[in-house]
Amino acid sequence: MKTYYVDGRFVPSDQAMIPVNDLAVLRGYGVCDIMRTYKGKPYFLDEHIKRLENSAKEIGLSLPWSTKDIIDIVLETLKRNQLIDEANIRIVITGGSSSDFFYPQGHPRLIILVTDMNNLPDSWYEKGVKVITHPLERPLPDAKVISYIPAAMALKLAKEKDAIEAIYINRRMEVLEGTTSNLFAFFNNTLITPKDGILKGITRQAVLSFARNLYPVQEKAITLEQLLTADEVFITGTNKCVVPVIQVDDSKIGNGLPGTNTKKIIIELENHTLEFINT
């Protein structure tokens, strides 16, 4: 049985609970982040904690823990689960209990869950995937919040259309991001990714860091019309890594196969991971 950290205590997973008057339950008020491990080591730990803290700031949630406090608790939770290879680490900070069921009282709760990784199909990477587009603009795009109702509904629509992800589109018909991923596209040999109105993923940042040594890179708006003319498209995420996209809605991307540049990005991220594991 897994061990979780909940509000100051390490508890068996079947005993993990918070009060029903917590604002996470009552109002969906809270933030979260997710990272993965390789060989038992958290990947991009500092970056994920920094984003978590920024998410809290974005929604006006004051944290009583220092960055070091959170990192230490994450590492201790991982240690208590005795996982030696790959796992997910989910961090949730709730709004805490509220006497009026609405206003934060300044006592947020910290929750850390360590769970097994779910392996994604090899076909996603070898043959590519289909995504759909969906009209949606998140009100606080820089915050990773716990309320995922719009994303869950969009992903349900995607699955009904045999797609693995839904890409949000704003009122200007610009593509933004997926429910749990960032979007990239190659036009000739130039790599472009949306800049505004998105949650800037940790894997996205990693891809940008090494892609700049390989290709011209631009962070700017991409319209849906432009996206459908791209030579290659891919999405990125903590668990997905880099996934080639070969179809958007009913339109084939490029020749309908994972592109050469995308395959190179996949290899570069794998090399980055190997360097991390071996350090």
C-alpha cells in the first residue's frame, strides 16, 4: 500500500482524507502539480515546485511552507514508498478549511501522492495520434488549478472522436494548449509554439531549451488555419513526453506520419533524460 503525505502526516493511502469543509471540496479552490521519477529520482523537481508556488500566487493562495520545506516533504514521501524506478508524484495545495464555506482562512493543506506510472501505448510514438480542437480559454492560464471540469469535458469529446487530446482554441481562432499538454508545430524547419494564454509546461521548457540549438524557434500565436498547414505537429507533457500528432480534427498533418524533426526532438528528450538518470 502506498504512503501519502496529508496535512502534516504520512498516512496509508486508504486513510488519506481531508475535512469536507476544505475549500478544495466546497469550491474547487487549490493548485496542483505533477512530476515523474526516473530510477527513483524526481525529474525537474525544482522547476515543478517553482511552478506550483507560482500557481498559488496566481490564485492568491499564501503558502506557509518554504521551497525547501516542500522539496524535503516530496523526497521523504518518495522515500517512504520505496519506489526504485518510475512513479508519479502529485502535489496538491488546497484552500484549507473555511468557517463560512467560501473565504480562505489562511491555513492551506499540503497533499503529496506517489502513484505508479501508467505506460502509454507505443503506437502513439511510432504511428502518431489524432487530436481535436475545442473552443476554450482558461481564465488563469498561468495557474495549474485543481478544477478540471472543462478539461474533463473536452477530453471526453476527444475520446468520443477517437482522439487522445483536445487542443483549446481562443476567440481569435488561435490554438493554445491541450487539456494536459503543450502544442508545437514545424513549418519547414522552424519550430513554433504558442506563447500566451497557456500553462507553460516543464517538458515544453525542456524542449525549447535544446531545440534552439537545432532549429529556428519562435514563441508566437498560431491560428488553426495555419496549424492545419504545418509540416509536423507534436504535443508535450510530463507523462506523455513528446507525442507526434498526425491528425487534427479531420485534417491530416503533413504526410500523415510522424515527421523527421519530431523524431529528432523525441531522441533529444530521451538523451536529456539519460543524462539526468546518470548524474
